[in-house]
Amino acid sequence: MKRPKLKKASKRLSCSKRYKIKKKVREHHRKLRKEAKKKGVSKRVKKDLGVPSSAPFKEEVLREAEQRKLQIEEEKERQRQANKEERAKKRKKEEAASNETGPQAKKTRKDALARKQAAVNRSSKQFLCAELNKVIDASDVIIEVLDARDPQGSRCPQLEEAVLQREGNKKILLLLNKIDLVPKENLEKWIGFLQKEFPVVAFKASTLIQDKTLQAKKSRIVASNDILDKSRGVACFGSSCLSDLLMSFASKTQSEAKLKVGIVGFPNVGKSSLINSMKGVLACNAGVKRGITKSMQEVHISKNVKLIDSPGIVASPTNPPASMALRSLQVEEGQDSVLEAAQTLLKQCDKTQVMLQYNVPDYRNSLEFLTMLAKKRGYLQKGGVPDTQQAATTFLSDWTGAKLSYHCKVPGTHILPVYLMDSVVAEMQNGWNLKRLKAGNEETLNGVKFPNPASSISFISKGPTSGLLSVSEEQPDAANTVEEHNKEAEQTPMDSNDAEEKPEKTSQNKKLVVQFESSALDVNLTATSADDTYDFNAHFK
């Protein structure tokens, strides 16, 4: 049955009511006129009648009025010029004061310039590397936070080597975060694998810690799945084990100073969330977006222990594309597109598992997958066109954030890195209460609810990710140009004739620099090109 249209309410009134309203309005206006008459206020502006024609000396009176009017205008113009000259003198004084050659003026100018440069370069790689080195130098214990879904890919050999080479006998502790997104059997294997090098702590950080100054709005109706998600996000496992471990290590040190623990790792592995979970309060800014932390921050969690938050490790451009998509900030800085990052991650996964995880039908390439995901999630542009850009952003945030469950296989054989020896491994194990650590990890594993191995995506890890601890101004640009030349050489194969002609063209167009935007299409369409081609001989014989 068709729903009837709702009519607007009528504005018609009965005659008696309408006349009564008009009468009230007339009485109100009459009252206002009487009050204005008593006060001597009149709305009408009296018209200037001018000089009557019968008045004697009319021409002289008009001439005087005209002269008075000109004098008033000249006085206004004189005042305007005086104000203008005064402003010009004030401006000259300020310029002279700024151009003084005194030591105080030079110092103020240098300070202002330094503040301006610091504000501009706060997100630069040089600043991030300098802050990371400050954290390493100031810390007694370095906790390297690893993503339990790809522990080997979250490690930085350059960082570990730099910590071992620093003075002060610094200790390294590995912490596996986001353990609730990995199957239990896979996690136990990784803990046993990594314990052959450094002590390992299993941890699940809380992602829904709110600031105490902010009062959450109470809603009367809450969905049941919302309650479940909040309970999973609020829960924290492994904090008691880590705090006991640090307390016991701090008590063994004879120095009265606090134990300084530096929290390091690649972006979005959960460094700030770890500190917030240990503190129990929102002490550091944390979120799904990568690269929120820009500088070091000290947080006191007890009388003897102090945690130091650090910015994410800058990934080297020489890493494989899959490692750069997960660990670097190229997408946030605009150096790489979200579509290319999503395409790279899809190549490292099993297609069947991705289809079951995102509940999409079979797809031929990454663009088709993102199109179907955009339609399923309702990401549509004007005219109903699927928004693949937003779908790729959501897909990438699922992989980098604490949402998607995937795991990597543990290597069959264990080989120590070049910078590690048996004596160094024994020294790193010394001083820690390993029995308490093992019992704490078992307690954490018993409390966490792990995903089913069938629902977790199998991911191919590319091994440890190379990081940069010191960046010069020319190094990133040179690396990018070399990488771009390599890509162009791979994409455009040359014949022998083209190879002979190319040096002449490059010498002529040496000064011309052309930048092309990267295409979002997947070029691996060899499997489908044969099916999509149309045979003209079928109908035109």
C-alpha cells in the first residue's frame, strides 16, 4: 500500500481570532506612539528648509555655509595625512630596531629563526632520527616493540647493532604486541624462536584508554557487539609481568637513579599504547594513524622505573615494497599512493583467505578487489562510482592497525645475526628473572582469547626491515632517484636499436625533468588478457 503524503498544517484562522489579533496590534502601536510623544522622540527626520527666498543677504549666507563646509573637509584631510605620517614614522622605527647590529638583537633573531626551522622540520627524517638517538642514549634498557603478526619484519638490525655498540652495557628486551591477533600455536613458536637471542615478553595493549579529564557521553541504548568490542579493546594482558620484570631488574642495580626504559620500534607497532597501558592513563597520544609521536616523552610509572616514548624508526628506501607498505610513512608523506601499497600487500597473501576474510567473490586483480570492497562497505562517490581510494585506505589501516588477524610462519632453522654472538646473547639474558618471565608469559597466554588459525590470513614475511638512524639531507633524494630509475628500467625493456639511440636523447634532454604519477592499475593481467580478447573471425567470416 502506498504511503499517503503528509499535508502541511493550515495557517487559516477563524474571523474572531484574526480580528482580535489585529485589535491587539493596533493597541500596542498606539501605546508606543504615546510613549514616544511624551519623550519627544520622532521617527521622522526634519527636512532642512534652507534659506528662505525672502530673507535678506541670502547669497552671503549660502556663501558662508559653503566656506564652512570646505573648511571641515580640509581639516579632515589634514588629520588623515597626519595619521599617515605617524604610521610611517612608527614603521621606520620598528625596521630600525629590527636591523640593529647589537648582540641582543642578533640573539633574538637567531632564536626566532631556530624556532621557525624547528617547527618546519619537526616531521623531517633528520629530526626523527635525532630524537630516536636521544632515546637510545638516555635509556638503560631498550624495549623493542614487535608486531606479533610479523615479528621478524618488525625488527630493525641497525637499531639492535647500534644499541649493542653504545656505552653503558645497555640491555635489549623484545616485546610482542597485538598477540590477540595471532593463533596461539604460532605465537608460542615465535616466542621460542626469539628467546634464543633476547628475552621476550608477550603483551596485549589496551587501545581504549581515555583521558580522565574527558567525560564520556552515556548513551541509553548500547549495541551488544559494541560492548564486546569495547571489552576486547579495554583488556590489557602482560602489564603485570613486564612491570615485575622491570622492578626486579631496577632493584638489582645499585644506582639510586631511576631505571630509564626506552620504547622503540617501527610506526604503529603499539609503543604509545604500551606506555598508556602500563600507566593506566592516557599519557601519550596514540591512534590508528601512523607517525603520531614526533619527539621523545618521559612517563613515570613507579618510583624506580621511567618509560621514554620515541618516534617510529625511519625505514630505509632499500627495503622490499611489502615492508615499506607496512613499516614506512611514505603513504602519509605522499611519496607513495595507497592503491600501490594495498596492491603490494595483496600479492603477499593467499587469495582464498582474503576472500573469506573480507567476504568478497573471486577477483582478478587488486583494482577489482578494491572495487568490490568499496561497494560492500558503501564507499561510493558522486554518481554511484566506487571509491577505491577510500577502500584502499581502509584495507591498509586494517593491516597496520590492531584489527586484522594475520600471521607469518616461523623459520625452520635459527641463525644468529652477524652482530650477535653467543657471549652477547648470554650477557643479554643475564640480570633478568627468566623464571618469572616464563611464568608471566604463560599466564598472559592463558588469559588472552586467540583467533582460530583458519580465520587468520597467512602472510609471507620479507625478513627484518632495515632502518635509518642518521639521515643526511641528500641521502633520501638520491635513494628515491635511484629507485625510480630502476623501476623505469624494469618497466620499459629496451631493444638493441633503442639502446643505441637512448644516449643521444638523454644528452639532449638532460635538463628536462618530467614526473609522472604512478598508475593505480594492476599490470598483472596476463591471466585474463587471453579471456577478455575478442575474436573478430568468429562473426566476420
